[in-house]
Amino acid sequence: MTGPGGPPGRVDGPAKAAGTAPYPSDFRYPDLAHAVLVRATVAAGRIRRIRTGEAARAPGVLAVVTHTTMPDLRTPPRLLGILPHPPANLGSGEIRHHGQYVAMVVADTLHQAVAAAEAIDVEYAAERPVLDRADPRARTRETLATVRRGHLGTGFTSADVTVGGTYTTAANTHAPIGPFTTTAVWDGDRVTVHDSTQNPAEVRRAVAAMFGIPRENVRVVAPFVGGSFGAGSRVWPHVALAVHAARLVGRPVRLALTRPQMFTGVGHRAATEQRVRLGATLDGRLTAIEHRTHRYGAVGDAEIEPVALVSATSYACPNVDARDERTRVHLPPSCAMRAPGDAQGNFALESAMDELAATLGMDPVELRLRNHADVHPNTGMPWTSRALAECYRVGAERFGWSARDPEPRSARDGHDLVGWGMAGAAFPDSRFACAMSVTLYADGTARAATSTTEIGTGTATVMTRVVARLLGLPVERVTFGFGDTGMPAAPGVGASATTASLCAAAEEACGRLVRELLALAATDPESPLRGARPGDVATSGGRIHLRGDPSAGETYTAILRRHHREHHTVEASSRTPWNVLAHHGGNLVAGRLGAPARAAFRAGRARMPSGACGAHFVEVRVDADLGVVRVCRVVTAVDGGRILDAAGARSQITGAVVGGVGMALMEETRFEPGDGRIANATLTDYLVPVHADVPDIDVAFVGGPDPAHPLGVKGVGEVGLVGVAAAVANAVHHATGIRVRRLPITPERLLGTPRRTNARAAVP
Ligand code: MOS
């Protein structure tokens, strides 16, 4: 396998451009009925009475379902044994958040269902919701994730300087363009589900568990999803409702969420409040990091998303105390979104690092180099690979960082204040067990398949290329099948782990395929490969040949034909490595994953996979009077291990940077203080970057293959978002002298924040 190369286009591009790539709402069935959901208009309490008579009698209505008629579904098992699915709706009359589903109407047409749903009248025994941790009724404060290293007190005592403060990140909503849709079709006791999911295998497992049917009776077919950003990583209540509706009316049923329902029904990134304090010596060495995060969770939900733990793994600091706390409130369940945890935690840590650099009068890059984690800080284990210092160097050079005058407000361009800021980034290494089948046909083509979905990340393209290279076939002769649980099981798409997981499976499966075909040839007296062993051969040009003598070999076609076979299929699986989640999530819940991970480290088994890391350099222009911030230039350098598809990887990082700009400047899900209703649940009101907001983004890949992975890859997705918000905030400080510790950085927040040198700085 070599580096980047091959045709640039996406294999699914033509189908998407032609409109033939099937999204969950594109599957057609005769007799399709439509389900529509009614949502609670209060945030807490109970349903006192619900009048459905008029709706039930409305034209075309097939069924009306409420908490009194909805059967109890079983609770599905946790994803990976850790992550619960969100609580079911409609099962009881209890209301836990504004927008919770309280009724469902199924009708012949969508318009009939909508009209009938409007006729449903719900009377609530409303209670005053708990929406704030300051509320004395908010008692369920839980400590989620904790890492303690060294002794914080000692660390601060030996510090010459301390900086820090409270950093807040807003609630954000995933807002994929494609509204989530579930289409369910029963045939006897078997059901087919088309769902906007990142994890078809998990939908299958959850539906089987909830409805008490064997897993084999559930087929999930979901090849394309119109964006997701994490929202499709849980199995949401509407999925079960659609499946129930289809069984109830005995017809295929489609349930498409509306845009407002996309805000309450498929998660959001919970707001955080983070207290960060750094201690350092005058020469810029960190002596202490304290990082305390508070976030909200939903009543009845136990979603996990470690935020403060970035402070445990980012720098070589001997004394660290990082912990997360959560208070359950009457808000909708949250869900992993675009670099979950790291995105928020990094903003606080990397902002504080910038404040430290300013306090010490040290260049921000130099400060980070002085605290570079040469080994994994929690375990002392060496990294498998980590080109972070190279990312700083390459990024700074491409940006022209050395020309920066460190003085805030030192650069002006007409009416604009110009600022340059930077931040480091990392995203933990993950890889999950994956099964894959590979078939070689006698006509010299091949097809690989696994049940993953394509949420827009380019998986189909990179996997087609990887399989082609592993088999030594031209890309045009390889197809990649995905999005159907009839295929070997893939892990969920997410955690920037998909390419690594699928490539490990491809390597297993293709390796086995070549070995099995070689075994056929090697015992064949006519074959130039007779007697050859797996280690003796390589593949290229549609042939298996001797490594030392490429002319000695034969085509797959010749081998298969001679043995009268139309095709040969293998299925193989990669495993979840022992150290998955170890770098970061190994500390996920100290008593849970932490102990086994630590035991494995003590056994001295391996080096620590660093995951992807990188650095962002950002130029902003701030309107001096209006406080409007524009990001006008970004240079991002990423160590993503071996880059298999340069265009696809660059596109991933570019998209992630855009997501980071949204988080930095625009995105904020606003919950009304009184009842938790989302005030801006439309794409008009919930701002995301549009084309005109997207700057010139220069992406550079540095580093090389990571030996922890059979093909050397790391995930290149979310790492591109981590750090953008801090780099923007740091650039805003450089431009204006104003340190905004609250995201998003809106004009009113910028103008409303007093200019001060560096708060809480104490230089003796
Ligand atoms: Mo994700 S937030 O789907 O890795």
C-alpha cells in the first residue's frame, strides 16, 4: 500500500448527484402510511387528560397512540455495555422535557396525519421544571469522570504564576441537513427498518430487544444518511414509535421528524461551565492543571461525555485534577456531537494556555512545546506515534506565525482589528471490532461489504480504494457494499474510528482471501505460484505474484477459472484492541474502564496510540465598533497517521474546521428559562456557518503511519474541530485585547466583556 493516489472522485458522487442514492426517506413502498408526533408543551409533570376522539375520526387516520395505548417496550442493552439509549417516550404519562412525544397519529397521507395531530388536545398537570443547578430541587449532581495525577496543592505551591477562570460553552444542536426519518415495514414477525442512524447494527439490536423478537428478524437498511454529526449514534424514541406504528396498522409506516423535532428529539451538545486553573513556572512549565466541568443531563438519561479529561492527556504536567459533574434537569436528552467532550474541554484548556502565554510574555507555540507530552501523561507509556510538535512547526510556517507581534490590538486594517491565534488539538484513538466480507469474482472484480453507513464522511470511497490496493486490483474493479445489517456487522460510525475499524477488517479479510486463493494455486502443479507461501507473495495488477519476481504469478481470474469457481468469498473480523479508549476514555469512568486499562499498562504490553493530533492557526478580523468577528484564514496541521485518501481526509478536516467556526461564533441552542422550550429550533434561527462565513482553510498532513494500526491510520475527522474555538477566541483576544471565555463569541458578548490584561494573573 502506498500513500495518496488514484482517482479523486467519490465513488458515491454520481449517485448522490443524480438523486439515486437512497436516504431513509427515499425507500418507496406501496401502501405507505405516515406517522406524525405530538410533543409536550410543558417541561415537567404528567398528562392529566388527552383527548384524541376528533383526531381518531379525522379523514385517513389509521391509529392514534398515546401513553394509555402504547405498549411497554423493553429497555435495550447499553451500547458497548456503557452508553444507554435515551429513555422511551409515551410509555408513561410522565413529562420530562418540553417537546417530549405525547401522542402519535398514523394516517394514509402525511397531510392527514398532520391535520389529525393538530386536533389532539392534551391537558397537563404541569410542574415547575428544574432547569438550573442553582435550583434547590436539583439534587442529582453526579461526578462522572475523574483523573487525579500528582498533588494539585503541591503543583500550585510550586507555581510562579497562576491563570484561569470560568469558561462556558453553549448548548449546540447537530442540525444535519437531512431530517431524521424512520421507515418500518413488517412482514409477519420480521421487520425491515430504514433509519437515519450511524449504527445500523445497534438499531437492529435495540429494536429486537425493545420488541422482544430475535435479532435475525430485524433488518436495518440504511446506506445513506443526510448528515448526522453524532445525532445518529443513539437509538431515539421515534424509531421505536415508527416500528410500533407499522405493526399496529399492518402497513409500512414512515415517520419523518420535522426540523423543530430535530432539535428536541435527536440530542444536542449540552452546555458546559468549566473552571480551569493553570499553575506554571516563569519558564513556562506547567506545575498544575485543575479542570472542573459542570454540564446538564436529562432526567431519566445517563449519557456520558467526558469533557475535563482533555486536561489529563494534553500536556506533561505532573499535577492534574480533572473531573466532570452533571446535574439532571428537565431538558431533552443530549448526545455526542462533533468531537464530543474534547471540543468543549479543549476550548477551556487552550484558552487558559493562551492566557498563560500572555501572562508569561511567551509565544503560545513555545509554551506548548515546553509542555509537550513526550509520553502519555497518565501512564508514562511511550506513544505509538505523535507528530504534534511537527504540527505546530508546519502550521506556524504555513501561516507565517513568526511575523506576529504579540501585543494585543497591534494590527489594524482599516476599520478592522486583526488578530492571530492558535491552539493545539487532539482526539483520542478509537477502533472497534468490525466484520467484513470480501468476494473475488472470476471476471476479475471484487466486492467488499460491511453494515456501516455513509453519513457523508467518504467511507465508501476510502474503503473502495483500500480494498483495491489490498487486493492489487484497479479501483474501478472494486465495489463496496454498506448500510444493510444483512452484511457483516460494522461498528457505529463515529468517534473518528470508522476508517481505522473498517481498514483493520479489510486487512484481515483481504489477507485471508489472498491466502485462500494462494492455497488453491500453490498446490496446483501448473501454477507459477506452486509451493509459494503467503509471505512469499504480493498482489498487483489483478494478480498474485512472487514478491521477488513479479513476472512469476497469475491472475485471480486464472486461479478461479482453473478451479471452476465463479467466485470466492471470505468473511473476517477485526477485534477491538485492548487499549481502545485507553488514551482518553481509559479514564472515562475511573472505576470502570480505567482499572482494566491501567492493569494492561502495568503489564507493559504496548505503547499508547496517541490518536490524531494537530494545531490550528487562525486570523480573525473584528469590526472595531460592531464587534462582529470574521474568521478569514485558517491553517490546520494534522497528524492523522497514514492518509489513505488525501482529498477525502482534507475534506473531513475542512468540514470539521467549519463546525469549529460555528461553535466559536454562532451556534447556540437557546432554552427558555421558564420551561426549557427551545427558542430557536429552526435553521433560520439556529445559526451555522454559511458559505460566506467559511474562510480560506489550508490543511496540511504531517507525521507518518501509526504502528498501532495494521494500515497505519488514525482517525481524521473530529480532530479538525477540536481547538478551532480556542484558536478563534485567542485570535479575538489578540485582535482586541478582550478575552471572551464564553461561546459563542457574539458581538454583544465581545462588546460586553471588559478589556483587562489577564485576570487572576499573579506574577510575583
Ligand atoms: Mo460522533 S459525535 O458521531 O463521533
